Amino acid sequence: MTEKLQKVLARSGHGSRREIEQKIADGRIRVNGHVAQLGERIDGNADVLIDGHRVVVKDEASQVCRVLMYHKPEGELVTRKDPEGRATVYDRLQKLHGARWIAVGRLDVNTSGLLLFTTDGELANRLMHPSREVEREYAVRVFGEVSQHHLHNLRGGVKLEDGPARFRRIVHTGGEGMNQWFNVTLTEGRNREVRRLWESQGLQVSRLIRVRYGDVLLEKGLVQGAWIEMPLERVNYLRKLVGMEAELQSFVNVVDKKDGQRKLQQARRAVRRNRAEKADPRAQAKQKASAAAKPKAKPKGKIKSKPQSSRRNNPQSDNGSSSS
């Protein structure tokens, strides 16, 4: 059975379908010795190289779909590498073997809040695609006199340089004087779209936080710069949302309330360690020396249950629910 090259590579974790298509168009992918073409179909035995490096092509049954929730701080870029050496969201994420994290959409450098990552490029592509109309909700602090006329325009639609745009919902949530807070909802993720919509009315966005993607809310207590891995139930909610088959395996055990609080605490500690190491370069060396000298304690308590059985092979987990 053959499938489109961009679909197979996206599912195998080599980028979103949009990213793969761009690499094909740029001549950066070769299949069985020739430069790949858009729309080309391959099977599981194809020899695929990206930028001269041979990559693993996985079939659908062998890949476990994983999703992270990350609380992005202002000042971080949603890119793998920055020529200027600035901080990126990928600097904090757990390192994977045989897969990679793919950002579901982007937040600009001055925007904070909810950012999802997945190992499944097809899931990322569908969640981002405008045709799916997946809602994104933002908390926005607007500087200026916001009139009912402005709100009417923003709900009805305005013309931007890349086409018409509008907010599905606008809810005033508070504020004083010239600084007012609103929660706004839209169903696409064009570049700086929320900011540009307000600017079209002569108003300035002074703070922007994404608080929801679909029905996934930014976890309360998840500090900026921390992440947690989402359990199977939430992963399958996202897959169902965009018409994909349910996942049957997870690297995360069923989360109860206490386990969820423990994971948030781990995330907060990881962020504090990261900040301390940046403030004092010697801290990391001291921490490693201390860990090496400390005797290993015997495990206590019950052994964690194995991931749910499925038609797929059990993954070798490198599980960790927080990172810095």
C-alpha cells in the first residue's frame, strides 16, 4: 500500500505536512535516489533522505501519538533554531529518540500562553488547517478607547492585507481607564491576526495570552516555561476533533487529581532549576556532582501500571511529564 510522501513523513514526526511540502518544493527530499515531487507516493520500503540524511519511515500502527501542553512565556521564539541565538520553545522540551516535537501553530515572540506540541505531524497539520475551524481563545489587554462601533466591526469582519478576518466572540472581562481586557475567539491562526484585527480599529494590544485551543484549556498552576504531557483521553479528544482514529496507547498513566498536582509541582521545580542555572552557571555543575554522590534509594510504593494494551507494540517510554 502506498501513501503520499508528505503524509507519511508528517506522521513519522519529520515535520507538519505543510513543512514537508515546502521541503519537497525546495528539492531537499530524495526518494529512492531521485528528487521527490509533490504528490509522490511511497510504501514502507522507500529509501528517504532529508537534506542528505536518511530518515526512518514509520507505518501508522508503529507510532504512538503524544501531545504536550506548554505554557509559553513572552520572549521565546517558536522555531527550532534562531540565527541570533535567542531562546526558543524547543530549548525546554524533553528530548526524543526516533521522533520529534512539532508545534501546533505558532505564537509570536511577544505572546504567551497555551502552545501544543505533538509527535504526529498529521495531527498537527489538521489542527492548524483553517478548514477544521478549531477555535483559539485569547485574553487580550487593549490600550485605547474601545467603542461599541469597534466591537461591531471586529465581530462582523474587517479587511486585512491577507484577506477578511473577524472574531467569533468578544467578551469584556475587566480593566480600568485606557487598559481594557477582552477574551476573543477565532478559528484560524494567521500571522499576528489578533493584533492586526485590533490595530485595524486604531487600537493597540499591550498584552496577549492564548488560554484555549479547541476545548483544551491552559492548565491552572502550569507556570510559564513548564510543560506537561497530556493523557490519552485528551489526546483522543484532539484526534476526534479533526477526524482521526483514536490512539490506543499512551506514555502517561491514567491521571488522578493527586497525580495531576504532582506533575504540576514537578514542572514548577524544573522551571526554577532552569532559572537558577541561568543565573549561576556553576549551579548545574554543583547539582550534577551532588546527584552523583547521593546513594540511590530503593523504590517505594506500588509499581505503576503499564500503558494500555493495543494492536501496537508497547513503546519504550522516556516518560517525563515536565522539563525545563
